[in-house]
Amino acid sequence: MKKLLLFFTSISIASSATTWPHIAHAQPAGNGSCYAKALPTKGHGGHDWANDIQSARNNALAACRKNAAQTGGTPNTCKIVESHCRPNK
């Protein structure tokens, strides 16, 4: 029974890993029109939506440093790897 449960758990983890980047990049309604993502050389990074590009970049770097430190990564190596704003309509 334990082997069967472990098998199904690993399948659900593997299938959710392929959809994660799309979910993480989705913009929540009303949280700004500029996006930034920061990644360290090791560990988990961070991302943020904000009203202006500088706020998004600063918040993404802060989230990257926090997440990298919590996951045993290298917070001092966080760099912005993506940033953009949606055009105004």
C-alpha cells in the first residue's frame, strides 16, 4: 500500500511541476501592470507584479533573496532575469 501511495504522490508532483511556471507568472487582477522575475545561481527565486517597473524589480529581488536564503541557496547572487510592463490601453 505504501508503494502505491508513493507512486501516485510522485506522479502528482511531477505533473504539477510542469504547470508551475505558467501559474506563477499569471497576473492577479488589480496588482499592477509591470512584472519582474529574479533568480539566484542556487535556490528559489522570486517574482512580482507592481504599478511601475522599478517597484516590480525591487520587490522581485527582495523575494528572491528571501526565498534563496530559505531554500539553502545563494541570496547575494539574485539577478533580474525578466522585467516588462504591459502597454496602456
